[in-house]
Amino acid sequence: MAADQTFAILNALRFRGDVSDLQRMERDEGMASLLQAAMSEGAVEAYRAQLLAHAVRVEPSMLPDLSRAIRQIAERCRISKPLETYVYAGPDINAGITECEERFIVALSSAAIEKLRAEELEFIIGHEIGHISYGHLDVPVNALLSGQYSVDARQAMQLRAWQRKAEISADRSGLVCCGSLDTAVTTLFKTLSGLSLENLTVDTAEFAAQWDHLAQHHISDGRGSHWNISHPFPPLRVKALMYFWECDEAVTHIPDAVGGRTAQEADHEIETLLAMMDPLARRSGEGSDPLLQPFILWGGLYLALISGDAEGVEVERLQSLLGGEAVKREMAGGFPGPQACRERFVQALSSRKSPLTALDLRRIFTAIGSIAGADGTVCDQERAALSDLATVCGISPCFVESLVSQQAA
């Protein structure tokens, strides 16, 4: 379904990565033909028939909390079609939505009804409304990856990467519908943990910090083997919600949102997080691979500090490669000395479980070489520091000389 004015509020908040990836796939002839082949006419009515046979259609008097959540969402999103709600037996918190001509069909697991409060139901139903609003159901990813179609490895990676970005957009829709970051995060926590304690309190920052530990493990492992997962890791989703909560655009639709940054800035940070799960994104450009971030960060700072450029164009170049947030986070306690940066570079190398490939090394040294040459010259100290890091990594000095020549050109 093409998005219409019914969802104008939600469409303005859609994650840019979701939009750009979908447009890229639609422009690709091979992918476009796959998408067309996988579309199934009559699937919606078949789905409704299945629910009528194996689930319970809910009337307002049966589940007042659910009915209130549905009513609130219809008002906030200005939904004119009726929402027909079903509950099916299931031990996990789950929800789904589809659309036929005269109604939206919402299906929730019994665990969702039993474990979630009314406002938490607003988040998960609002999340599903987002999928409808953004046309996500027009891209049958699961059908394409079921083995019935000739999807190559690259196409499969593209589909999964887009699917994860679609979840970021849908989470924003859920946040708008429930109106509270704490509610959204608590819902994700309950979904992940299965807990539903009466006085459960979830610290948003602590839950999000779980991502930092996971990311560090992912970087040390170096294999990037999570590309086939349909949803971002829950702590990553919490981080993405926090970034969005800080957007001025969020304040327009959620009075309690903090604001203070643009959606474009938030989306850039979220793209960096998602790249951790996407091998194609990590190969797409210089310095963009989060698995290589520690090497570029500490190698780049080593070069910048050894030349006395702690606040100048070289650090600005480093920030442009890794994102300002990544550099600020590491520098929260002040700039370390050059040798401390070198030690962190060596530590990143020794803690990595899989060796750096030739392509990895080229990307690292191309990135830190561009930092050294950001001011237009590569001084003797920077040249010596590059050679030093190259020796640590087992790279020929000839490669470093070639790199320096390129930066000086």
C-alpha cells in the first residue's frame, strides 16, 4: 500500500536509511524483478481467514486495555479505517498487522496481552502501524529468502539490511503512538527478557549500554556474522530510539521529547550502529566499517597528536570518518597522549580474534593516512608514526611511502 495522508504524521519521521535502501533496491533490475515475483495476490484474505479459524476476534468489552490502546492509536495517527483485532495463543510477545480494502487487521499474541500495559500495547501496535504506513509489507523479504527464489548472497544481505532499517522506522512510529521513551524501552525489555514484574523499572541508559559491550565483542570477533538477522539487536534499537528522542523533529509530535539535534544527525549515528550488522555497508566506503573503527580512531589520534594537531583539521577529518559522537565519546575525559593512543591501537590488534585482511589493512591505513594529510602536508613525525604502525601490523614500509606520496600529491 502506498502511504497516504492518513499517515502524514508518521511519514515525516521515517528513518532515511530505510527510504534510501528501498529506493536503491527498486532501481536494481534484478532485485525489482524478484520483488515483483514474490508478491502474492490474495494473501491478505487468506491471512484473515486463518485468524478467524485459529485466533479470537476481540470485541471492545473483552479487553478494555487493548481497546483503549487501539482507540488512542487511531486518534493519534488519524486512521479512518477500523482496526480489527485478533489474539492468538503464543508464549512470546508478538504482534502483526496487514491491510485489506476496508480494514486493518491486527494480530497479537496472548503473551503480549498478558504482559504489557495499555501504553506498552500502544508501542507495539504503533510499531506495526508504521510498517503499514511506510509500505514495508510491499517488500516480502521472508518469502524471498524462503528458498523459493534465486536470491544471491549480496541480494540477501541487501534485503536483511533494509529489513533492519525498516524496524528502526517502525520503532519511531511506535514511539509516537505511545508518547514515552521509557514506555518504548520497557516494552522492548519485556519482549527480550520475557519478564513482566509488577514494579519492573528499566533504566534506558543502562539497557542501551548493553549495546556498547555487544559492539566491543563484535569488533574483537571481527567476523561480522550477524547479517542474516531480520531485526536489529534490542539494545541497538534502544540506542536508535534515544537518538531519535533527541531530535527536534520528534518534539513536534511528542511533547516530552528532548530535541536539540537534527534528524539527519541522528540518522547518521544510527547508520553507523547498523553497519555493525551489515557486511555490505562495511565495504561501502573509506573508514565506514565499524569493525575497523578502533584502528582508525587510535591510529588517527596518534598521528594527529604526535604532530600537535589536537584541535585542528586532522581531528576534524577523523570525526568526518567515524562520526563526531564516536570521537567525543572516547575523548570525554580529555585527549590522551600520543603513546597512549599507540598502545590502544596495539591493544585493538592483539584483542582481535581474526586477523586483519589485506583489504582491512589498506582501508585502515588509507583512512589514517588521509588524517595525516588533512592539513595538506605529511610531516616527518607523522611519516615516522605511520611507519611505526605499519611495522606493528606487519606491512611493508614501501606501502607507507606510497601512501604518503598519495597524500602529498
